Amino acid sequence: MADGFNPRGIWQPNGRAFSQGVIQGPGEVVHVTGQVAWDEHDKVVGIGDPDAQMEQCIRNVRTVLAEVGGLLDDIVSMTVYFVDRADLPAIQGVRSQYFTAGTAPASILIQVAGLVAPELRVELVPIAVVPHDRFRRP
């Protein structure tokens, strides 16, 4: 599980689901390929709907981590690429359903001109540390 912290004296998350710093505990580091809103048939989920796309991205990340015994709470860092600033409330809203204070990863949000397919609005690139007692090689 991520061990997040938010020191006094700098800007705060104020309800957003991230930590200013995360202490990496013992375990296997898992780098996850950027996950977009493709389903298992390579079809875009939620065209025009940032909530649905973020949900699919989270499902994909969860599936990758589950393969090695990991959980979303094992994510220590996440880069979020997004296309439209208007989508940020939806992206952050969905994210806050899965990550809470104390377990939220350190994060960065980067606005980009586009992703691999024009219908895609968000991409997640997490790094997780899966504890040794749960980790299993696929």
C-alpha cells in the first residue's frame, strides 16, 4: 500500500486524490504501460465521455496489477495525460472514487494535443509496488 504524505508549508491536495510524496515500501516495482479507454476488443469505451473513459482506464490498470497480485492501493506514482482541460473535473472525480488521502499516489497531470486515437481523452501511466507477500509472476 502506498504511504502518502502531505507536508505543511506547501500547497495541499484539498480533496483531490493525490499525495505530495509517497514512501515506497518493500515489494516488486511494476511499471504499467499507458492505459487508455480500450476494452479487451480494442474498442474505445465512452467516446466523448471523460467519466466513462477514466473508469475504463482504471479497470485496465486494475486488471494489469491483479495479474501480479497487485491492487490500486499499491500505486505509488501516476502520470495522467489528458486532452481537454474541461475534462479535469470528471477525471479527478472518478480518480477520487478509487484513491483516498493516505493511499493516493504522487501524480502529475499533463495536457497533450492528442493520444494514440482521436477518440481517446485520457491515459494513465502508473507505477506500483506490490508487496512481496502478494506478488506473483504472471
